[in-house]
Amino acid sequence: MDRRTAIADAALEVIARDGLRALTHRAIDSALDYPAGSTSYYFRTKSDLSAAVAARLVERSRATFADIAGTESDVATVIARYLHDVLTHRMIELRARYALMLDPAVAQDVRDMLARSFFSLERAQALFTEPERGDGLVSLCEGLVADVVFGRRSSNSVAALRLPISVYLQGAGSSLRGAQVDTDLP
């Protein structure tokens, strides 16, 4: 792994564990056992470091989604498996994402990137002949994640996550562009 990637990954962990205020160049150097000044060599400002974290979140999310999509053809199941992965294996990324998105000191372009880091609006819109249905799908996914994180939804099983996604996709019906949706609800 190159240093830029290692720094972004360490920053994710620092933010998730200790909050955004703990994100300093010195904290990252220390976490990685790098010589003092190493992080600032690659990312001059805290804003640059935040942008690197956002870009890393996008990269990791896209890779995870591609891996899951490559093993499954049913759209609702792919999305539910992805959400389950986010909620069970990627909580560090999720906590860091929320911390960065909610902090008004983080640049708007970084917050915009973070808003698209877990769920690709463009990809969701491409599923439908009516793009606003893709907006609704992304909102549903964000809501399902928030429900689990904030304790409103007790189960984050693939089946429990798949049900509202399937209902949404079935409701979209003829607006879907040839995507396969298994109509058997769990």
C-alpha cells in the first residue's frame, strides 16, 4: 500500500475512534509510526487530509459494491448485501463519513463527495427510466443505514434490509431499466 493510501486509512480510523478534532498530521504520523512531518508532506492541510479520506471512502465503497455485484444478479439482494457489509464490516468508514459530513468546518465539496461516497446517485438513477426514482432509492438506503446506526431498526440482516428495497423496486415496476428483481419477498 502506498503512503497516501495508508495515511487516508489511518485518518479514517482516527476520525472514527476519536472524532474529527483528533485528526491532526501528528496523530496520523504517530498512528503509522512515520517520521514527524510525513503526513504533511503528502497532505499539506487538514482540508487536504479530509479530501483524501473522502476519496478513499469512495474508492473503498465502489470496490466493495463491485465485488458484491459480481456474485449476484438480483438488484435488491446486491443492494441489501452491500448495506449489510457497510453495517457489519465497515463501521469505521461509516463513523468517519458521518463525522466529516456533519462538521460545518469540512469544505462543502468534500461533504458533497462524502454524500456520494457510499451510494452512487448516478448509478442508482441509471437503473430507472425516471431518474428521480434513483434519488428515492439512495434516500431509502441512507435511511436504512441510519435506522440501524441510530438504533431504530433492530436487524441488519440481508433479508431484513432486502425487504424494503424489494418493495421499493417493485413499486418502481415499469420504470426499471431491465434490472433483475426477484419478486419473491422474504
